Amino acid sequence: MAKAPPRIGFVSLGCPKALVDSERILTRLRAEGYEISPSYEGANLVVVNTCGFIDAAVEESLEAIGEALDQNGRVIVTGCLGARAETITDRHPAVLAVTGPQAYGEVMEAVHTHAPKPHDPHLDLVPAQGIRLTPRHYAYLKISEGCNHHCSFCIIPSLRGALASRGIDEVMQEAARLVKAGVKELLVISQDTSAYGADTRYRPGLWNGQPLKTRFLDLARALGGLGAWVRLHYVYPYPHVDEVIPLMAEGRVLPYLDIPFQHASPRILRLMRRPAHAEDTLARIRRWRETCPDITLRSTFITGFPGETADDFRMLLDWLEEARLDRVGCFTYSPVAGAAANELPDPVPAEVAEERKARFMEAAARISAARLAAKVGRRMRVLVDEVGAGGAIARSPGDAPEIDGVVRIGKPGPCKPGDFLDVVITGSDAYDLDARLA
């Protein structure tokens, strides 16, 4: 009787970029014949993919490692926190191995050492799209690693390195496989999506027999030809981003931009080492909406950054009122080990930062409610995520999974996750929409 292949448990923490790393590791494990265990006790060992961006994420990762050690005892650690191995080994010296982010080969070597791979794995056990942790109808498409920016509050470049873009032919091949496998929405991600290809000087590749540059606009245009929704995340607002807005107006990619503005005060933006021209940003937002009136703009902001005064915060609130962003997230400043911002003077008391965050989110919710209310009565195409006894939960072109709102459909008729439905919007609240079949 053939010996059963080793079973590997897996814990995935952190952002969608880390989720893609987990999917790639899982794909390689299955390609080599390993089985994936849904429980600690059924696994020969456990891989924990960690996050190390802010203190809360570090603590969550360390707790997850501790839980895996308690429940299983054999743990390999990878991911962003792995770039600071001593943080892990000081607290959990019993881990079998520690690797940094996107270290797929090193993870597999550690697995081979501590749970030797089965003989003659059957490659056809792995679907062409690989092993994914998202629902069948949407998938994250990571186009690059690392970042060339050195924002004072961030340590991503020290964790994930400088920008390293994947070839456009490789990205398009993966995207096409995903769509062929039934994916209806591609969520394009990286640390700096709009910088795609800058490190390779936009080196051309081949797609469908035609030359195609490794460049943000060319990628968006090519992805738009695959027949799936294409959603652009983490888009740093370089001038060339303006060129993709007409593609949204034409319906080739979703009218949705996720741009991390972070603040509006030029002084704070300079301390953050971010672009400090908030007034230019407002003018660009106006032009984007003129070109594509249906565009949804999402962003994240930080309150309580060192040196932020009441005037700086008031400038941020005023900017938000004028920008009228559709989707907004906000975090209070959190010191990150190794970040340059830790050395800045005039720290903001935590209670002040929290109070500012609450005021900011109150304004954001009011703006969101008004913008969603303006959609009532409109016809819209939505993508179904869940179907239950009470109806269906779907998303509009303006809703990214997990982070934005939803569209609630009371009587959707026969449908399943991954179906597109045409609906009429019948109601709204601060973040979500209600609809009926058109």
C-alpha cells in the first residue's frame, strides 16, 4: 500500500498581497503531491504566513504562531514578520524555520526538510489556476513585489525589497487561466500598482502574438479584453494614472480607483514623504469625474501622525468635504519598528488621534450616505457573492470584496455566487445598497 502523502496545515494572515503569496505556496505544495490539512491535529506540520506591518499585526502573527505550536508543535514561519526573524525566535524558539516574504523556494525547502515530499507527485491534481483562498468567482492578481517609495511611516521596502515587476506576458497568462477557470473579477494588486514596469523600463513582452509593454496602462487595457471585471487597487497617483480613466468610461475596466492619499495637509504629507500637492489632487479628481461620472474613489488616511496640529486636521476634513470620496478608511498613527517617522518630534496623544479619527469617519460616512442615496432608482449590474434564505448579497462595480459595501437583493430569483444580475437600486444607508431584480 502506498504511503499517504504528508499533510500541511496553513495559516494565512495579512493583506491581499500576502494572500497571493499563500496561494502560490499552497499551489506548489499541491503540485508536489502534499495534502492540505484543515486542522492542526491532522497536519504533519503547519506553515504560518505572517504580517509585520503594524504592532497589532505583529502581535496577531506571534499569537498565531504560538497557537500553531501549542496545537501541532511543528511550525514553519514565512511572510513579512519573517524579515525580522529574531522577533519570532525570541518568543517562539521552537519554530522549525523562518523565511521572509515571497520566499516561496525557501518555504518549500523547509517543508522538504521537515516533511519530505511524496514520491512521484501527480501534477494533474492541481487545477490550472492553482490553489486559491478566495471564492471561485474572484481572484487577486499580484503584478509586482516591493516598493521604491520610502514613506516615513512604512517599512515595506525593508520587508519586501524594491519594486520588482512580473513580466506582462506572465501576468496575462495567469489572468487568462483564472478567467478560463470561472473567475469573474480580477483584483489587481501590488504595493505600488501604477509603478508597474518602471523597474524594467517597461520591457515589452508578447501576448496573443502581439508586443505589449510591461506598463500600467497597457496591462489595464489588456486585462480589460478578457471579459471579466478588472478592479485596480493600491494605485499611487502618478500623472499617468489619468490615462486609465477613459478605459473606465469605456467599460473596459471597472470605474474604481483605490488610491492611498493618506492626508491632505502639505506639511504632513512632506513629513510622511508623500506627494504634497493636495490642491492638484482635487483638480484631478474633478477631471476624473468629468471623464467618468460613475467612478468610485476609495482611499485610506492617517490621523495623529507626529506633528499633526488641529489646523492640519481641519485641512484634512475640508479636503474630504471637497473631494467627496466614495469609500474611505482611516487609521490612527501607529509607530512601526524601523520606520523613520518614529524619530519625528511632537507626537500626538493617542486619545487625540482617536478623537480625530472618529470625527473623520463621521464625515466620511455622511458623504458616503449621500453618494449612495444618489444611486437610488438607477439600474446596475452586480456580481453575486452569497445566496441564502433571506436573499442574495452582491457587489456593484463600486464595491471591492471585504473592504467596501454590498448590494442586498431581497428576491433575487434563481442565482448562485459568481452570477451577474441586473438590478434596480431601491434603497441605501451609509455604506450599502438595497435592490430588486430589474
